[in-house]
Amino acid sequence: MPAELQVKGDNGERLLPSGLDLASVFGNQFAENLLSADLQKYPSLKKVIENLKSNFKNNSNNSDFNNTLYNQWLNAIAVQWSDTVSSINGNADNNIWQTKRLQTGLATWATLRHATLLVNERVSAECGEGGFEDILMRAPRGFVEPDPYTFGSIAALFENATSYVSKATANKNDITEKSSLYDGIMLRLKDAASEARLFQAMAEKEKKGLQLTKEEHEKILYIARVAEHLFLVFNSLANKDYALSHPDPMPKIVDVAGDPSVSNYLMAAVGNSMEWNYIVPFYGRHQIVKGSVYSYYEFESNQLLNDSEWREKVGQASFLPWIKPYISKQTVTQRPQTNY
């Protein structure tokens, strides 16, 4: 690397990157603020990040870059990390709001890397930590993340996936034998895209201060059930016999960088889901709504870990310093029925 792009400081090289580097490159100013100490310690890091920002900006508008679902997923993460969406409460809870969005994006990225650049073995990700808690039938008073842009990106991913399936089926010689399977895949992809568009419309209404309808509140009430069903359907399609699958628990881990001859490995990991409590407007008053969010971990290790080893350690793992201030010591109100 040219000298000006070598990440060095007075005390030597910065041997391992950080997930905050990625978020900064993708345009998250909050992540870049958290990097201030490293930017001072390694003066060239700022230039490296700015160069990567420029490269990503140029490539993300390139049609060749966007012709894969992998890159479209990266673009969706960049949208989720953008500063275009603020808390419904304004600046009153801006720090915890930005922390939650940064953590969500990093865990999403770790999941993507886990699925595409595996170290140990191919495993299935799970949308819900080994089982979903029972849905309690009570008055629907939910709230949607007021981020229509990310819901739009998610919908576009499913819509683009349908075109990939269409191209694949056009080249199949045994299309008559498997036409019902392909038709089913297309139907499920379209359903998922439609669901995301519905939530995009709800988020738009919330940003404008409009109340959701009873039907929209009920849609929120059942979203976990819908998401679980679609996830299990898609996961079962990966089974050679198309049988119902038993997904692995949510925690997963993947290496990011490192050379055992000069440094440890940097590991990025997704832990158990976390309860998220948030105060939102409700018919001229306020209410606390509950949801679940990803947990994200990042640490150095002198050896590579697989998912099973990580699940044994996740309960003792430490949250990153910028996440810790917002972790309550109280236990969650409804724990999922799971061994993890």
C-alpha cells in the first residue's frame, strides 16, 4: 500500500479493522464519531475511509455493481445506516436511537458475511432464536420503525429475487416437473415483497404524524408470525427433500480479518435477540412499545470460533463500549423458549 494509505500511528500499525469502519464508509456519521479516538491515533485512517466512501458511492450507482443480490443487500444496509431517519421523539433520545440502528446494521452485515464467507461450515441463520414466544392476543397498539427507505430496500431485494428465479426457471430443462415448486417460490417472494411495501407505507404515515388504521395495527400484531412462516418456507426450500427444516439458533460468528503470524483474528458475531423498549406517540398521548433487535459483538480471538463454540460463550460476552450505556440490567418480560 502507498505510505499515505497505511494505517499507522506513533505506536505502530492498526492491525485489525472495526465494524465501525464499515459503517463509516457506508455513510453513518454516528459510527465515524465513535471512531474519533482511532482517527486521532492513526491519522491516515481518515484518508482511507474517505477513499472507500468515494469508491462505494461511485460503485453503488453503477448498474454492474447492483446486478447481484449480495451488493443489493449491502446497499440496503447503507440505506438503513443513513442519517435520513431520526427518532420520532427528535433529539430527546437521539444517541440511543442511533446506537440501536448502528448495532442493527452491523449484525445484519455479520449475518450476510456468515452466509457468504463461511470459515467453518455452512449453517442456516434463524429468524428468531430457536422458537418464537406465544403471541398474546391483546389490543393491537404496535408501532413500525419510521424508516420507509429501509422497508423499500427490503422490498426491492425480494422483487429482484423474483427476477433471478424467473431467469433460472427459463433455463431449466425439467421445468414441467418442478413448475409447481418454482411457482411456489415466486408466490412467496412476491408475498414477502408485498409485506415489506405495506410496512413502508405505514412508516411513511408515521413520519407524517398520521394514525395507523385498525387493520394496520393488526398487521403489526401478526408480523412475527408472518415472518416466521415465510422464513421457514424459504429455509425448507434449501432442504434437498423440501422437508420442514429445523433452523439453528440465532447466534452465529464469522472472522473478518487477521493473520495468526502477526495478530489475532477479528471476530464479528450475532448474539441472542434483545428486547427494545421505545416511547412513541399514541392518540395525543405516549405509550411504550416493545420489540426485538439484533445484538452485535466484535472482539479479538487467538483462534477461529465456530457457531457452536460461540453459543457456549455468548452469555459471558461483553457488549461493545458504545452499546453498554443502553443495556438495562433488568431481565426481559417474556423470554423465548430456547436453550440459548
